Amino acid sequence: MKYSDYPSLRLLIPFTGGILAYNTIGDTPVSLQQLFLLLALLCIATMLFLFWGKRCANFYGLLLSVTLFVSAYTLSQYQSEKVRVEWHADRRIYSGMLKDYPIEKAKSYRLDLELIDTLYGGVDVILYVPKDSLSKNLVPGSIISFNGQIKPPSNESIDGDFDYATYLYRNGVSGTLWVNKAHWRLLPDSCALAPLSVLSVKCRKMLLDKYRDWGLQEDVYAVVAAVTVGYKNELTDELRSIYSTSGASHVLAVSGLHVGILFAILSFFFPLFMNRMYLRWIKEIIVIAVLWCYAFMIGLPYSITRSLIMFTTLAVCRSIGRENSSLNALAFAALAILAANTNALFDIGFQLSFLAVLAILLWEPQIRRIYTPTNRVTEYLWGITTVSLSAQLGTASLVMLNFANYSTYFLLTNFIVIPLMFVIVFVAVLMLIFSFVPIIRSLFVWILIELVTITNRALSLIVDLPYSSLSVENVTAMLVCCLYLSILFVYLYLIRKNSSYLIYLLSLWAIWSLGELYIKLG
């Protein structure tokens, strides 16, 4: 494994460093104009070193890394300043377009709005309104006028250490407010020019309503909605706890599993002559376009966006006859998502999705070598084992840091839930394809109900086992960094057979131990 063999990874590392640098020292007084000027000079210098050829190859690589670092820093600052708005200190009249369906809270409805005012156009705010028939029946694309004082996100009403203000800012929310019934109204020209994002939300809602009409109810409906269109609002606290404690939360995310199943089904429906070399690229373009439309309809979650960027990258390289690796495609996917939204780096879903796939790509081949199966059954079980263990290496530390628990029966859970979830997704896709044939659709609905019920019961039994979840406290970010560095050093030792990495490993933990001792004694 050579670092130079993965150009996307070489670009991703300095770009990620720039994002982290801004979020660490972002309060330093550097204007965007100064950063843009510096970035322009760096880009010009980088191009000059590129044109000079091999004589300046080392300087070109260094300058390119610096350019990417400054680019990420500049982009992070630009996106941050765009979200952090200075609101008026008094009440004003605003107008905004509803981006999603109202979300029911204990005493109000939450409305996610994009302001369409001249001064604040494009800024997102959260409006809370009293519960009534009008607020309940609002639809995406509705234009709402309201009178109030918008305030920037704060942590005043939040208990605990959760930084709710930063969470809202990183999700693009610039302010919040609550208004009573007399201070908001629905404008008559609502839904006149709804953007594509609103149309995708409506399409998803229509599909969810069909699920209910076809007979999917309660927990079955909640699970099917989560694994097919990424809609998790119907998951009850008890159901979330069952999937989390058993270590099966990852199957509720729309990810590469869905891409693989949809690709197989779509490819099956193409005529055989489309498999010829000169027509295969047309087939792949159509399939990729359909997959991206599906991803757009469900809101482009990070897991499926990552899968589709990787899939598209590999398909393009295959079509033009160029080699590409999955690791390189993964790094390119991360770079593309971060370039679109630098705050994605701090999203737990983004982190878990990429770390799990990265660990599988690196560690699964190493673990697979330990044992050679003798038949198809053991080969299948060993395959699940190697993938599960690899994914745990990538995600366990992060899960313990963010959720303070660890699922001890994750391997048993994956033996049960992965094959079941594969069949569930496959049957759900067939149900949608044959939805216009009531008899066949009803058959698939019955199969779905039975499969999801079996899955939920199996996970409940795993949760009831002793020590199914261990509470892990006092896990710090520094400890997590040390764990990931340790995993990296062990991997490099296995690949390169260089004992220096073991020395690095021991030195790392010696330094960490001295640091912990200093903190306790100090």
C-alpha cells in the first residue's frame, strides 16, 4: 500500500485539515477577502509549478496541499458567516417557505422555513407555532408570513453538555422563534413555485401514505419507512432502543445495501443486448441516473450519497478503461461531500458511514486470511464475521464516545439481521415495482410484515440477554484518537512488516498514560 497510489486520499487529508483548523481557531480576525486573495495566489503558484514539470514535482505536491488546506479553511469560514446572521433586536415581519411537513412537538408544531425576504433570502429558521388544524395541515412549499423577533440559536434552555446552538448552526439553521396564533398566517400564493427539494419531500410523503394504505402499520411501517426512504420519525423510542442496544442501528440507514439491490434489479430489467460492450455504458448511465433520482427523493443522506459517489466513480473509470480502487473512490466521495458542506465532517452519520467502509476496505482482507472456509455455509458465515469485525474496528470507539455504550452481541445481531434486512429491502423494492397489481402487492406486503416482525422479535430477544449493552463512561476525544492511531499502526505493521510501527504504538500509549497521570496529579 503506497500513499501515492491514492490521489483522492492525498487531496482529502489537507482539505480535512483546513476544516478542522477553522473550527479550532476560526475566531481569528482573518477576513474572507484576505483568504480569497491568498487562495488565488496559491492557485496561480500551484499551476506554475505543475507546468514546470518534474523539476518542481515536490514543490508542486506541497503547494497543492497548502492550497487545499486554505481552500477548506476559506470555504468553512464562508459557510459559517453565511449561517451566522445578525438579527434585528425588535419584532419584524418575515416571509418564509416551508421546506418539510410540520413536526409535532409536545405543545407546538415545528416549521422549518427558508426565508424569502429581500434582506434574509435563503436563510433557514425554525418557527414554532401553536397546535391547531391550520398548522397541522401545512404542506411543503407553503408560504408563511409571521411577525416576531428571531433569535440566534443558544443553549439557554438546554440541560446537559449538548451544544445545541452549534448543532443548529452546523445544520444550516440561523435562528429560532415562537409565535402565537395571531402572529402568523398562510399566504394565498403558497406552493406556486416549489423547488425540487420540496417536490422530493412530497414524493416521499406520497409513498409513505401508500405504505399505510397497503396495510403497513406501527413498528412494521416505521422500519420499512426507515430502510426504504430514510424516514425515521415514526420510529418509537422503544424501537430505537432495541436496534441501538442490539447493535443493529446501521441497518436502518439507507446505504450501499440498497444501491446494490436496486442496481441488480434495474440491470435485470434491461434486455440482454444492452450487455454488449458498446451499449453497456448507456445502460450504466440510465441505472446511475435512476439511483441518483432515488437518493434525491429520500433527501440525500450521507450514507447513500457516499455509496452512489463511489459507485459512480468506479463505473466511470470502468467505462473509460481506467483502473480505480474502492479506497480511492471512498476518499473522493468524502472530498465531494465536504466540498459541498464542510460541516458534514462533524455529523455523526457521516463519520460512522465513512469510518465503517474505510475499516472494511482495510481490515476485512486481513481478517479473512485467518481462516479458509471449507464450504459455502461456513464461507457465508465467515464473510459476515469478517465484515462485522472490520466495521467494529472503525466505529466502536466513535460509538462509545458519542453514545457511552457498547453492544456486546453485535456479531450475533449481524448474523440474524443482515440476511433478514437484505430480504426485507429486496421484497420492499418488488412491492413498489408490482404496486399496480393488487394481488402480487398484497403478497409482498404480507411477506414484509412477517419479516419485519421476525426481525424485531429476534432483536428484542438479543436485547434481553445478560450484558447485551455495556455502559462506557469517561471516554474522551483524546482516547478515541489514540485508539484510531493504534489501529492504524497495527494495520501498517501487518502490511509493511516494519517493527517501527510497534514502537510508535508503544510510544503513543506511553505518552497518553503520562498525560493522564499528569491530569490526575495536577
